[in-house]
Amino acid sequence: MPITIITGAQWGDEGKGRAVDWLAASADVVARFGGGDNAGHTLYVGDDVFKLHLIPSGILHDRAVNVLGNGMVINPVNLLKEMDTLAALGLDVSPERLKVSTRAHLITPAHIALDAAKEQKLGENAIGTTLRGIGPAYLDKAGRNGIRAGEMRDLEVFGDKLHAAIRAANQTLSAMGQPLLNADEVTPPLLQAAERLRPYLTDTARYINRRLREDRAQILCEGAQGTLLDVDHGSYPFVTSSNPSTGGALIGLGFGPTHVNRVIGVAKAFSTRVGGGPMPTELDIEDGDPAETAVARHLRGTGANFWDEFGTTTGRPRRVGWLDAVMLRYSCDVNGYTDLALTKLDILSGLDELKIAYAYELDGERLDYPPANADDIARARPVYETLTGWSEDVSAIRRYHKLPEEARYYIRRVEELCGVSAIMVSVGPERDQLIVRD
């Protein structure tokens, strides 16, 4: 069973790119299965920093073929910008190394305009989207009004569909009192992108299954966002528009479950979230208790480097809090994780005490599983256990047994609360700042 699936176990931004980069060295194919350029994977290789939004992290390894699967929504212009940036850094982004599903749906300027208009209309109740057009593109997909990547093969037909999409969007924008789009201005960049991308278009489901059947290829499925943002399993409606949990990999790439050998969940050693929605363990970084505020600022950082808690895609500061084992336990169930990869352990260094939420209190009842309703999650109060912190800098450690005893106990407690072992622990942003356990 040669397929490994990696998904985010929290609200996204868990450091999945690091885990994928670690495993991609031995993979034949690395495939994204959902989302779009609302994802942001930052990788550090020596002095170089790679920010990937659409292209799988396997592009940094010469061996791997990289696939953008049918479950994705792709902005063709932004994809080309990312390809050109990587090519300028000396990476091979030829059609032999990068394949785009003909069944993936495309993001157009109409989707981006509608995304912004809807968020503005929601005001204080806004979801907090990345304003990249992701939600409207998936809405068109479900409504059978989308444009698929395979249609870029015929530029005339593609152009007609783009104009039709702009006309339909303008009707909605007009009703909302928003500026209209000029089709003659916004469609040429997409037509130019289509011409360049045509050699990359592939029936990727057929490609993946052929590699499985004929080559016994090792395939690594790279998730975007996180399980707690899943449209079915997240804190609805504060969710993304796709399924970034394990089931989304099978649908978003087109293979059967019998091929799956391993499912790895990536989780930070604490909790973060961007945008709206409930977050029970959130710490007040502005007006809270001084001790709480100090911890929050410690976890977030100042924004002075890429390891701080600011979005790769949006640049927005992330909300931060103690590790929520209630949510993590739920993610382990939903995804069927065989292993965990724990990231950013180094950030906890220097804190005298650490807390883990192992249960919630809601209406006088103690819960070890999150409520399904977002309003109930918002009302739930975390029940914490307190652990002793450590002062040592762990960033140079590469062997698990050399971690401070308190750090090893922290990891062990997370494993106990979730019922899944942590096979990888990251202790810094660089590619080699990993502890891989036997």
C-alpha cells in the first residue's frame, strides 16, 4: 500500500510543508488534493525561503513528480507566477515534473470580486477568507457552473466561458452595489496563462492509478488548510469550502482507500487560527491578564521573521492559544491518523508553565469531544492541566532522548490524550531542524 496522506490536524498553518518536505525525499509523486492558493507552505532550505501556495512541496526534490489534483481550485495567473518564481531559483517546473488535472476548477476574477463583496456584506460576521476567490469557485463547482482546467485547451471556448462568467458575476455585483468587472480587461491575462499551461494539463486520476498499478510508485498526498476548517467536519460556517481531511484526498485525486498505508496528522505544539470562528483556548494578546498576554505574545512572535505566527498567504497575525487536545483528539478520529508530526516545539522553550486543554465545560457538563455547533464551541470553556515548562533552547537537538525531560513529557502527554504517537518533532524552521523518532 504505497500511499501516504498528510493533513493538518488543527485550523491550518500547522507546518505541513515541513512534514511533506521530509517525506518527499523518498516519494515518486507528491500530490495536492484540495484548496487553492489560500494555502501557504513556507519551507527553509539553507539561506533560501520558499513560499508555496499551489505547487506541492515535492517540487524541491528532483525525484518527485508534482500533481495538482482534481479537487483543487486553481488561479491560472497565480500558478504561473509561482512557477516562474521557482524557475528563477533554478527549480525544474517542466511538464515532466508538474501536472495539472484537467478536472480541477479554475478561479476567475469574477470569483475574487464576489469573495470580497460577500465578506464586506457580512461585516462583523465575516468568515475571514483569504479573498482569493476560493469559496465562490467551489460554489460554482457544486452548482455546475464552473470552468475546468481542461477547457483551457481550446482558447476560443475558454474565452467565451470567461466572458459568460463575468456577465453572471456582474449581475450579482450590481445587485450588491459593488463595482462591475470589465471582461475585456480581466480576461486577457487568463487567456495568456491558458496558452502556457496547456502542456501541463493531464488526466491526473489516470496518471496516479497507472503509476500505482505499473510502477508501485510511492505517492505522498499533501493536504492544505486543516481538519477543523473542513466544510463537513469543521466549526461550520467558519470553514473552508473543501474537505482538507483524509477523505478529501481520495476524492480530490481519484484513487481507492485500499492503496493507503499511512495517514499523518500535522499539529503545532500549541494552537493557532486565522480569521473568524470559535477557538476555545485562545489567549488575549491585547487586553487580557498581563501573564496571559505575555504568553500570547511569546507564542505569536513579533513578525520579525518567517517563523512567527503571521499568515504565509495573507500576512495576517494569527490568533494563538494553548494546545487544544479536545480538538486534536477529534481530528485523530476523523482522519484515522496512524502518526502525528508535532511542529514548533521550540517556541514553547522559555515558558515556566504549559497548559493543555483536555476537556471542555459546557452548560455544567464536561465534554471530551467538541460540540458540532459553532455557537456551542464558542461557549465551551477549556479544562486545563498544567505541565512544567523548560528553559533550554532545543533548536540544535536532533535526538529525541536529548530533549529536556519536561519536553519529552509534554510530547508523551499529547500522545496519551490523542491515542496517536508523534513520529516527528520540529524544533526550528530549517529543513534539518527535525527530530525523527524510530
